Amino acid sequence: NTPQKNLVEALISGSIDAVAASEPAPSLALDKVPGSRLLTTLHGLGNDYPLMMVATKSFADAHPEALKALVEGTRKGVDYIKADPDTAGTELSASTGTPAKVEQRTLRKLAWEVRLDDGIVASLEQTANFLNSIGRLKKVPDIRGMAPTDFVK
């Protein structure tokens, strides 16, 4: 359970032998770790691996306009990435320190959407069931009941 920012250094030093991580860590490893190679991807397993925005019910009830602004701002960012991944990657590189070419490749490679539909809910349920089966999650939550779609149209 190494922080993503330390994965490449851990591979180079020999502290770890392999990684399973989200981009851009795999691309950085391939670029910077001599002799590294891609073993497989987790794509196509019936899970969209969503990145989530989470708020408490009390905050959502008290500040719906803030959540709508967050979703809309994210949607504008996604639209920007889709329209110009090279410029977005260069700008992102300035913040992350990851080489621009790696950020650009990552932005072009991944699917960018703002959605909360049956497919995403099913992916979250699949992940929760897996985490429960390996003992990392004590109880599978009612994800459908906790994922109202009124903030994401």
C-alpha cells in the first residue's frame, strides 16, 4: 500500500517488485524504471472504476447549490480534457510534476465522463462486494440508496 507518488522510487530501489495502480503511475514506471514492462491491465472486467465525489447527507441537504457547482465545474474540466488533452496535460504537469507527455498520454488514454447511472452503480456494487469478500469492507452498503442522481443529470 505505497502512496502513488512513491511507487516509481520504490520500484527503482527494489523496495517493491510490482505495482497495480491507476494512471499515471503505470506510465511513469514504464518510462522511468529500467527493464519494467506492462503485465496486464484491469480494463474490461465489467467495472468502470469510477472516481467518486462523496458528501454527507446533511451537507448535501444543506448545500445543494455547492454540490451542483462542484459537478458542473467537474463537467467543464472533463469537457476541456476531451477537447484539448495536450494542453490540459501540460497544465496538469505543472501542478503534479509528472512529465507533460505522461499526463497527456494519460488524459488521452482514459475515458472521461461525469455520470451516475446504472452502470456506475453496478460498478460500485461490484467493488463493494469484492471488498466485502476479502474482508476489507465489513458490510456491503446500499449503494443505490446512497447514490441519488439528482446532482448529475
